[in-house]
Amino acid sequence: MTEKKQTVGRREFLKLALGGGAAVASLKIAKNASASKPVGSSPHKWAMVIDQGKCIGCEYCTNACRAHNDIAPDISWNRVIVSSEVNGEKIYVARPCMQCEHAPCVDVCPVKASYYRSDGIVMMDYDRCIGCRYCEVACPYNARAFNWEKYTGDNPMVPEWGEPEVERRPRGVVEKCSFCYQRVDRGLALGLTPGLDPEATPACVGACPVGGRVFGDLNDPESQVSQILKTRVTHRLREDLGTGPRVYYICPENSDSLEA
């Protein structure tokens, strides 16, 4: 009887190594890893503004994100959490990936599976990811989730909240929000303007029933995002860490919803 040979792919091999004695060596690799630099250049720098004074905690943004990015029910790329309560009313923080200018997740990745696009979006290369989860631990915003199982079931958010636009991620990788890059890229190719044209804008922005999210180009001084940052008081989560988030928040006391 002929012995059946088994082949182990690169990702499987590295996972086995991380689980055994080579884990120490991998930690050394992570310590000495250098961040992947953006390849090429882009005229765009994408950012998002979330108005906490408008957010009602409906989670429509989460539902649309799950549908368009085909996310498993036990994983969330866009969390909506209660941060406080003022005069009996709950204040929410909607938290996608912050798309940091200096992203810790990119710095620690030993195989450069986390990287910057030239337009500032922090991406995942799922073919490179070995599931070490260093990036998940490094992220100060809890924006990443590990895919423990292969997602094979029906997506309960489809078709009510949209149709899948990207492939499902394989088992054993870390996944996260990508500012719906597929919509941005497709829109630009069609001559549309992300932030103005819904088809070219992240799904969470279009799904918000109260207009609590704005998306646009920081390099365009006329974009709504640029105008908000120029004229309104905004803040970013954990700015003290020096990560340079590209998601900005308008506090309830500074929200124009108070003027209504």
C-alpha cells in the first residue's frame, strides 16, 4: 500500500509553527517587524465623521455592514455601544476600524498581512494572514475579530440590508472594516464621488436613517468631511496614543441635532 503524502500550505505551516516551539522565534519576528509602506500614491485620503448627537443606536449601520461585506453573525466590523447616559438618554459610540495613519496593527504584523493603501485605508491580505492575532491584540480600538470557523450558512442580513460585495474570509484569519473599499474603488472607476454618491460610499453611511455618518476625502477642501473638520468641534478616540485615526466624532453637545 502506497503511503499518502500530505502537503502543508504556507499558512498552515506557519500556524503550526506558532503553536509549537517556533512561537518564540515568531515573537522575535513581530518585535522586529517593520510596517508595510503604501505602494504608489493616491490623490485621496478617506475619512469618516460620526455625529454622536444624532446616533440613536439602531444598528442599521451594523446590519448594512454585515450584508455588504458578508460577515458571520458572531463577528462585527462595526460595533455600536452605549458610552454614557445624559439626562436619561443613552449616548452611543459607533466604532468601525479607525483607519489609523500610524496603525499598531500594521506595525506588529510579522508577515505584512496588514498594510496601508495609498489612500490611507488599512487593509488585510487574507492570503498572507497566518492567524497569529498580534494585530488583534495591538489594536487599541477592538476593531478586529478572529474568524474561528468557516462561515458557510446563509447571511440573515441578506437581502434586506444589501447584497454581498466581497468574498467571505477563510477560517483562521483576522478580519475587519475596510471603509467598504470595494464600493469606493468601483465608484471612482465609474466617475462617482465617494461621500456624495451612495453607490460609491461605505454601506454604513448610506444605511444611517438619521444622517449620523459622513464620508469623504480629506484632500478635497470642499468635501463635506473637510468642511465639518474646519467648522465643527470634533475629537478622535485615544488621540493620546498617536495612532492618527481617520474616524472623527462630534460630541452630543456640539451636534447640530441640538439645534433642531
